[in-house]
Amino acid sequence: MDVVPEDLAQLVHRAARATAPYPADLATLRRRARARRRRRTATAVAGLVVLVALTGGAVPLLVGEHRPAAPLAAPSQPPPSLSPTVPGSPPPTPAPAQRLLLSGEGGTVRPHRAGPEIGLLGGVADELRSDGSVVRHRVPAGWQETVALPDGRLVGLKLTDLMPGTPRTDGPDVAGLSIRLVVLGADDQVDISREVRIKGQGLKLAGADARYAYLVRGGVGLVAHELTTGREKTLIPVPASADDELPFRDAALGAGLVVSVTGPPDMTRCQLDVRRLAGGSRLSRLTVAGDCAPTIRLSPDGTLVAVPYRRPVGRKLEYRLAILDTATGQRRADQPIGTAGASYGLPGGGTWGTAWVDHTTVRVVWAQLPDPPRKVYSVAELARVVTVGVQ
């Protein structure tokens, strides 16, 4: 089921007025699939969602374990890494540097009138733990753009249609739309909920840390929104001529840097700018020979950035993962993953999240429909975690 009413989802797509999304993103496919079902036909969709990289092995997930995230240990309890171990036993595995959450909604279609509905759906806020278990966080209806903090909290945007069923003109000035910044505690309870929409501005959540949520505001730029007070300061302004357009398509933040995908989607070339949050000066400009996915991710120390991308090969798409040095643009890895096509008008496979294990190792979530698909699958049901490292 959708977490946002269909009419609101379509309003929001243009109300946010972000630069064009990943051209074959699953949210768009899902809306197209619903339209096809209403017409009782199934048409082909050209394109798939992002990629997966492979240098290590692919580790199957242990699915079926859907539980709310456990609260953080009380201060009086020692952290797991300090708990006593049996003599001679191997040391405990350290927790990954970044939490890995699924991103992307998925898509479904009914290819035959009398047959079952098929497709692949991502979770609203499903987290993949390092042991392969899946935690399904309880998030409010209308939740989007999840950012996972190291202390167990989640930050996201909650969209609410205040005038359901009322015809309106799409765009950043649309009436009856609420966008709240919400912070959930480690127990999934609401800690902060604050209206952040400004009529006439597109809005995107680019990242968050313990103190700030980083919002991209159309006609303003990248702003730091203080979680406790709601005060905002502009970090990277955009020219006044930018009007309500968002300054970049996708972004990753960390270690005092922001990596942003600039320019429209292009299957032959993706351009990324690395900028310092303090002052906004550009450190470097990076490029990859294909279309970037939304799930780019900076390493914890900011020295590397993982860039999933894809490019056409014949009638299919080749998926790759590039790992680039943020200061020099040097390619530390650029791994071919494979090729894939469409299945009944739906993407045959794709990635649903990227996170760094440490400063040199990346985890990527990959899920692919079986051939032939027989039902609607969850991403967690089919997913593998693929690990990519640099030398």
C-alpha cells in the first residue's frame, strides 16, 4: 500500500521541483504501473534502477526478521564491544561505520487480467543490519527520504495532503500540502516534528547529523536546519536566477563535505561537484561515464565517494560502481556488475541502498525479480548485500 495518497504523490513530484530524478526511478515506474492497471494493459518501460558492485562475495540476507529497532542501551549498561568474551573466542565484529537503509519504493503491474499482480517493493524505512537481519522501523504515514543517524535515530520528511480529493495545480505553490521534518528516536517514537515547507520553494532532505538536518531549498540553496531550535543558516546559496529550482539532483554529506549531482540526467555522463560545507567552495569536479543513481555515499572520513551508475549496452543496461577520490577525482575502483533488462514492463533488478563499512569498504543492496516473477516481492525477500573494497 502507498504511504501517500496517489493524488498527493503526483502533486509532490512536481511540488518539490527537484531537478529531474533518476530517469528510471522506481517511484515513477510505480505510478506508471498503476495507470497501466487502470487501463487494464501492460506496456514496456525502458530503464532500470541502479546498480550493484562486486569485488567481494554477495551475502544473502536473512529475511523474515521484521521487528522494530531495539532501544539504545541505557548509559549504565556497557556497550556490546565492552562486554566480556570467552577466552580464545574471536573478537566481536565492529559495527559498520554507516547504517544501511533501503531506498526506493518499487513497482507492481498485473500483466494478465486473470493473473496475479507482480513486482518488487522497497520498504518505507527498512534497515539491513550487519548480521543480515532486517529491521522494519515504524514511521508515520507519508514518510520520505530517510536519513539514519549513528545514535539510532531516523530523520525524514512527512508529507500530508491537507485537502484530499481537491483538484489543484501542481508545483511549489500548491495549496494544502504539509511537509514536516520529523526525528524518530531509537525506539521509533517521535522526538521532533516541525513544519518546514515554505510555499513557493522546492524542498529536499539531503542529509543529517547529530545537530542539523541539511535541507535543499529551491531558490535558496543548501541550508543547515538546527534540530533543537529550527533555526536555519544557508551554507551554499544558489543564484537568484535559479528561481525555485533545486541546486542539485542528489547529494551526499559527511566529514564537512557535500557531493552533489549537478545537471540533468544523462545516460552517457554524470557530473558531481565536491564542495566544502563551510563556505561552499568547490574542492573538485568528478565525472563517471553513465547515469548516476541517487544512492551516492561519502566515506566516513570524506576522502572517497561511492557512485553507483549505469549505462546502456545494446538493448540492456550495464551496472557499475565507481569509487572516486574526492580531492583528486582518481578512480580507486570501477567495477562492472553485469547487465539487466526489463521484466513485464518493470525493472528486472536494482539497488536499494549504499553504506560504508569502514573508510575503504562499501555495502550495496541488490534485489532482482526471479524469472518468471509470480507475485509481489519485498526487496528484503530477494535482496543480497554486495561488498566492494578499494586497495
